[in-house]
Amino acid sequence: MKDDDEFCDDIDGLVQLGEDIWGMHWVWPMARTIHVNERTVRRWRDGEFRIPVSVLKELRAMFVARSACLAERAKILQPDS
């Protein structure tokens, strides 16, 4: 995170990305992955702290990369036509 970061209140986006990438128990894996304290992620989730826009951008990029990876794996698992 940069000190001059912009902030937002997109809690729904944060939760959705967290669940989509890591599943139901997403807070700790997200914190570990983006190198912040787990309490910070919980504070974002609970609306106590505003969310850095750079964090959401990073999470969206992770989601896109994971989606592409899963799409490739799905092709491999498809039976030949």
C-alpha cells in the first residue's frame, strides 16, 4: 500500500472478491497474500477502515488471473468431442 493511496467504501466488492478467490474463510488468506495484518482486512470488511483503491485493483487482477487459469483447466478436463 502506498501512503498517497486513494480510498473507497466498496465493502461488497471486497467481500465478493475475497470469497471468489479464497472461499468462505477468505480474510486470513487475503491478508497473507497482500501483506497486511488480518485485523486490517477485518476492519475493511466491517467498515471500520476505508479500503485502499490499490488493494481492490490488485484483488481484481488476481481474480482475472485465477479465472483464466480455471478456464484453461476446464478445457483440459473436458472430454474430447
